[in-house]
Amino acid sequence: MSCRDYLKDQIPCIITHILSMVGFTVFMSAVNIDKDIICILLISWALIVIFYIGICYCFRYRYFKQILLQLDSLDKKYLIAEVMDMPTREDDKIYYNILRTSNKSMIEEVSRSKRERGEYKEYIEQWIHDVKTPIAAMQLVCENNKSDTTRKVMAELEKISHFVDQALYYARSENVEKDYLIKEVVLSDMVHAAIGENKQLLLQNHISVRVENCEYTVYTDEKWIGFILNQLIVNGVKYRSDHPLLIFESCSEQSKVKLLIRDNGIGISASDLPRIFDKGFTGKNGRTGRNSTGIGLYLCKRLCDKLGIGISAHSKQGQGTTIELSFPKGDFVKVWG
Amino acid sequence: MYKIMIIEDDPVIREELSVLLRGSGYSVNIPMNFSNIINDIKNCNPHLILLDINLPVQDGFKICSNIRTFSNVPIIFVTSRDTDMDELNSIMLGGDDFITKPYNTSILLARIASLLKRAYASGQVDLMTYHEITLHLESSKVEYQNNFAELTKNELKILVFLFKNAGKIVPRADLVEYLWDNQLYIDDNALSVNITRLRDKLRQIGVADLIQTKHRQGYMI
């Protein structure tokens, strides 16, 4: 609170004093009191008023400064009424009570939505697990009755299970830290598993797949990387061109192991490229009717960030896209035992 | 013949899994009643157990730790629960493997085979024979009357699949899928090229017309 603002609030009080002073002067002049005496009285009156306002301002200033400091140090600002001291002034007390009541209802509201959100998330996870059983059943039925028709159904099933996974990982991506298991994994194992999961999709779309030089070991969570690789494969299929090709290769650098997923698809225009990891961004390719949701790569990026893996994209329109995952080389000491 | 027990409460999955496993040469036992599953296991004494986690009466973790009190039979958890806690739990309680639904059947079969091999290692020789033609899996060679020919990975796997299905017509799509399951990603055209080369190699060691082409259906030996 600045001095000027405080004075503004004190205007009625100051006007009252000035009016009283005028009245006082008129009265004193009427009873023939000496002008000098009136002057001295007026000056001391004014000094007392100024002194009083000054002191009051200092107290108020200190009081608000303390509250503001408390507010600043709070992580969740809406809890201020809970930590604030009970004020001594009566009008402050009223504000204090208003603040407390409003905050209390707000805190209730916040925790209610938090609870509802948590419950919804739990429900989604439960639902996803439930829906996986019929998907697995359908897959087995198809597997046991192989024909061209069931192969097509299986390719669609792969898509369904991919979408289901996407929903699951979206729900979970907030707290990756609660659900991960860092293990020593060989890149090629993860790559082969991901290709296996999309076997029908790749075969039906006549995609040539090559896995080259992926025998490096990294320390990471297999499941999350599996999801990311699935997403990248589905993208590769979705944005393919003629004679589609998907190449997985890796190389080792000083501090990291790189996994490159390269396709010869339609590519991404230079203007879209910087934004492909943004949530909801679909770009030019998305607008040409390829069913882009703008969620897949966003999720990949988010998971990579949480797992400490670098992800970047290089692309030339019409020539293809390369996604690069870089796994940091751990400073783990391997213990033989 | 290995006996596999499927403990699973979804009837369709139960049914189809047993079809799949029987088709792969296992005998299958499916308990229908989950209230005294432990007795069933004791009576049946299976070589391997496929265990779901979400089950009526008792969950899979409890069953698993129960089994471990009296038997070391290999247990594969097959479940739709896929958090790392579940995986960790299953390992801690003595499960041997953990596969999440929906699963790739070839992976499931491969894991079953490798677990069985590890648990009941029978001095199995890596040889396959058909009409005096012998496949040496370890050294990737085909032999006929003491004539040898070296095979590439692709050619070896093609022959293995044909040998496994001897006497049946093998559709090209099945063959391609089998190769993909073995991490050999070749397409239809490449398959034709491989078959041609394979026929050449077989001819060189004196085997003519082993692989017949069935028009629009596939191959057969």
C-alpha cells in the first residue's frame, strides 16, 4: 500500500479536520482571540493530525507487508486465510472471516474436483484393463481361424489396442514416477517387440521393415518405451508414401545411445516441424484427412521428458521423417555377482 | 506331451487359448471352478501354468504364492493388469514370466516353449528330418545323403516352417507371418526370391522338387 493510496482513504478524515479548523477559526475570531494564538493552535492541530495519520500508516503498512510476505512464501496461495494471524482491528476481522469462509468453500471445491478426477482416472484405468480382455479374446479367435478376413480384423484390433494404450498412458502420464521399473534392456529387443505388436498393420500396408545395428544396451523402462515405439510405428504407417519403408537403427555417442526411426513417408513441412510435439497440433498433414489427433507425439514427448530421454524430429517434406530418441548412458557401475 | 493348465475366468479366452495350445501340441487342462483351485493343481500336476491375476474367489498372486509352497512348476502370468507393481509382485511371488493382454500369440508360444525347455530340459537335438532330408538348426545347414548346403536365416526358417507343416499347404501369408515372428521382416516379393534360391540350393545337393507351388494357395512339401 503506497502512501498516496493510504492518504486517499483518509480524505474524509482530513476534510473533517479542515472543516473543523475552519469552524474553529471562525468561532475563535468571533470571540476576539488573538490571531497568533489561533495560528499556533491550528498549526499544532495540523501537526497532531499529520503525526496521527503517519503513525497509522506505518502500522497498516507493516501489517500488510507481513501478510503479503506470508502470501509470497505460500505454494498454494488460496491457503492464506489458514496461515494468517487473527487481526486485532474489528473491520479487519470481518474481512478475515469473509476470506476464511470463502477459502474454506473453495478448498472443499478443489478437493472435491480432485477426488472426482482421481475417481474418473481410476475408472478409466479399470475400464482399459477390462476392455483388454475382449480384445485379447478377439485376437485369439482370429489367430485360431486365420484367413484374409481375420487378418484384416487383426490389423484393426492392433489399432484398437493402440488407441486403448494411448488413453491409458495419457491417464498415467501425470505420474510416471509412480509406475516405472528401470531395467537393462537391449534396444533390438524392444524394437522387435514393438514390430511384433504391429505385425498385421505393417503387413497389410506392405511396409518394408529393417532393423539395423540395434544391439546396444540402455537403462530404461521397457513398457513406456514400447508405447513410444508403437506410436512412432503407427505414425510411420499413417503418413506413408509409395513403397513405404521403416528403418530402425542406432548408434552410440560419447554420452548417449541414439535410436533412429526413419521412414520415407510424406514428411513434415518445415513450418510445422517445430510444433509437432505440441498438444493438439495436427499441422498440414493432419488437415488432409489422415485422422490426426495431435495427441500421439505430444504423449511421446511428455513420457520422454519424464524418463529423461531426448526426442527430436528431422524431416523433409516428401522425403520422409526421422525421429531420434537419445538414451543417456548411465553412470551405473555394473556389479557382477 | 506337456500338460498346461489355464487358470482364466474369461470363457472365450479360455476356449481359444486351449485351441491354440492344443494346435501347438500341448495337452490342456482348464479348471472351471475357482474355489478349490489348489486341489485341482495338485491332482492334475501340470508342467506349466498360465495364470490370470483378476480371478473370482482368490486373485492370481495368492494362488501363485500358494502353489510355491508345494511345487516349482513354471508359472506365466497372463493378465490385463500391466503396472510395474503387478510385474514386480508377480516376480516376487515366484512367477516365471509376465505377459500382458492383448498378447502376441507367437510370443506367448515362444515363452511357453522356452520355459518348458528350461524346466524340463530333455536332451533335445536341434535336428529336423523329412524324407531323409535333415535340417541342422544350430549350424544352419541342410543335409541330404551326406551332401550339405549352407542356408541363410531366411531360408532356414522357411524350411523349418515347411517341415513343421509337412503334408499341408502353407499359405504364403502364414509363411511371411512366421518369418516376422522370428524377426525376419521380409515381404511377399522377397519371399519368392528366397524360395527360388532355396530350390536352387536343394537341387545342388540332389533334392529336386521338394517345395511345390500350389497356385493361389501357397507352398507344400
